[in-house]
Amino acid sequence: MEFSVTILGTSSALPTLDRYPTAHALNVHERFFLIDCGEGTQAQLRRNHFKMVRINHIFITHLHGDHVFGIFGLLSTMNLLGRKSNLHIYGHRLLKSILDDHLKYFGQDFQYKIEFHEVAVKSKEIIYEDDSLLVEAFPLKHRVSCFGYLFRERAPHRNIHKWMIEKYKLSLAEVVRIRNGADLTLEDGEVIPNEVLTYIPYEPRSYAFCSDTAYSNRIHEYVKDVDLLYHEATFTEELKKMAAQTGHSTAKQAGKIARLANAKKLIVGHFSSRYKDYSVFLREAKEEFDNVELAKEGSTFSIELKRFKD
């Protein structure tokens, strides 16, 4: 079961010749989600072999151009490719009016419907769920209203230990009840708790996206124990004051968030175009957190499925 994120863009407001503005493509069990949609996203989707019509959900963090300018062309291309199924877009309420105005001129012949979902959270809240995934939004600290997103696999149904079935000679009806969460009551009244009878077949995986944001003590609470954390790192420590003034973070601050959150792995990105050598971001982040990688266009980060045996 796939759970991976592909980096489509790593730049901040100014794109460079070799880097694109922010966009990530997430694959969860062959269901595809797009997080932010900077200019050039559809070209990056093609370059990285994603079928655009298979993306059914787009999550926009905030209304700054480097995170949303690519959505207009993407919507048109989806129509040209024959999309028929509904497309769900999540973001600030003003994004709906922007999209509505755009579609009045450029979407009159669209063969699919866009369903807009307003995101307006003051703490962590579930904004989307299906049979395998939960998506939670949480507030970030930026110059405009901005949200982070946490993608979590649902906990799988627990399996019954085979030796428990044999030990207690469980009937089919009892097996069904236990799989649905029931305890087992023996003839003498002893109760065997469900968590003793069963086990989780695999550990649910998670991915968090935090961009754009100044350093905030609340973020690590929202993404506690996340498997893979993407956190913006627009500046290095020498421009820490500018980072705070503009609502951005340094690489070291991103590392601190990862450490406080007990994340398993950190990706830093959203680099300012003033930098030519990105190794400094890695060095500074590692001062706080060791398992760090730099975001790079085309890089895919897969979260390994950890299975538990009976």
C-alpha cells in the first residue's frame, strides 16, 4: 500500500531556472492529492508521470501567488483531458470567489464540477476523510490566513491472534464480534480485553505539510509523532529577523519543530531565491534534528509500511 509524496516545487516567491514554486503530490493507496499549486505545477505533474485527471482533491494553504497561480491552468487542462468526475478544492473562503470569477470566463465549457470546501480553523480539525485516510487542517503563523495539513492513514481493523482462536475455541460469531471491537467474556465471567485478543496488522502512516509560517510553538503539537514532516525553511539563521518579519522560518527553526514534534523525518524547502548553496539549510536544520533532507524537484519520499506479525 503506497504512501508517498513527490516534491514538485521547492522555491519561495521567486521561481528560478531550476526550481518551481510550491506544490506536492501525495499518493495514498493509489489515490492522489495535490497540496498547493504554484505556477508550473501541471508541467511538473507531467514531468513526474502523474495523471492529472486522477487528482480528485487539491488543498491550498493560503492565497499567495507562489502557492496558487498554477491552479487556473491545471483546471483547464483537466477539462481538455476529458475529466468528468467532481474535483474537490480546499482553502480559504476568498479562494472560492477567485475561482468563480476565473470560471466565468474560462470554465464555461467545463465538463466536470468543482466542489469548494472552505477551510477556517483555529485549531486542528478534520476537513476530509474516506475509508483509508483522514486529513486535518491547522492554523499556521503567516502574513495572511494560512493552514497546514496533516494526512493520516486510518488505523486498520485489528486482527485476531490465531492462537487466541484456538485457545478459546472461538465460534465464527465470536470472531466477528471481536474483530468489531468486542471483548470476550468467558463462562466463569472472566473478561479478556479486545487489545489482548487482537493486534494491529500495520502501523498507520502520516505526512504533514507546514508552509508558509513563522516559527510557532503550537505547530509541533499539531504534528506530534508524524512520520514525515515538510516544514518551510525560507531563510538561514543570519536572516532570522527577516524570517519573523515576513512570516517565514529558518532551517534551524524547522529542525526544532521536527525535534519537538518527535517526527521521524524532516524535509525542508521553500528556499529563498537569494541562496545558491542549499547545503547551509541542511547544516542548520541538523543542529536541531538529525534526520533531515532538502526538498528537491522530482524527489519522492516513501513512508515504509511497518507490518506486525501474529
